[in-house]
Amino acid sequence: MKRLFVFPAIAIALSFAACGGSENKSTSTTTEETATTGSATTETVPGIENVELSNTLAVEGNDQMKFNKDLLRVKAGEEVQLTLKNVGELPKESMGHNLVILKPGVDVATFGGEAVAAADNDYIPKTSLSSIVAHTKLLGPGEEDKITFTLEKGVYTYICSFPGHFGVMQGQIVAE
């Protein structure tokens, strides 16, 4: 009879150990908030020193749900021109791409969840327009779109808001 109580106790102890403590969660959240609030300096963005500073940018999206660049560097306070090109071959209805630049601090998962319900607006949720700095149109194969915007100093996340893409199709723009 004692064995019946020992096994569940061991299972519970193992599950608590596997989940980790709240310390790891708060450390991760703090790090993420620092990186997305715009207060992060360029030294805190790994690899930024290897990225050319340019306010004329070109990014490609492909059928593997990837942007060809995941780190961009621009001069803050000056106009930026960004061109997105869909270099894939799959139809827009199944593999369309856009590029949405989010304001610092916007939760990507929440925004992506809202975007899924915005098919009638190219997956740009009208309820979250205040979270967006700029965005391209939804593009099919071979199409491209150019947008112009200005960023204040900070680190901005950009994503493709097509359903299921935002988890892997994202990058950062560092404005310095």
C-alpha cells in the first residue's frame, strides 16, 4: 500500500523539477523586455556590428517561410525605404508574405494570434493598428512592395503576419 503513495509522489517531484522554477521565467521575460523596449543599445543585439548601416533595405520572403535577412540596421530619425519581394512560387492563398514592423514592446504571439482573424485585411488586424510602425501588402509569388517609414532609436521586431508564419518569419531592425 505504501508503494502506491511513493510512485505518485516521485512523479509529482519530477514534474516540478522538469518545469523549472519561476526564476528562469522571470529572467527570460526581463531579457526579452529589454530587447524589445527599444532601450537596448546596439551592443546588446548580437551580430549588429556585422550589419551594414543603410536606410535603403531589401528583404525577400520565400516558400520555406524565411526572410533572407533577420537583422537590419538603420539610422534613427531618417526616412527608411524597405522593399519586400516574395521570391517563392507557391500561391498567395497558401504562402503569401508581408512584412510588419511592430513597435517596441508588442507581444509577437498576441499580435500573430490577432492577425490570423484578419484575412479580409491581408492579415493586418485593425484592432492592433496602434502596435504597427509600418507594413507591406500581402504578396504572392514574384510580387514586391515598397514602404517608407522613420524609426526612433531602438530595436524593432518585424514579422510576416500570414497565419503560422510569424513564429519563424521574423527579424529585428536596429535604429541607431
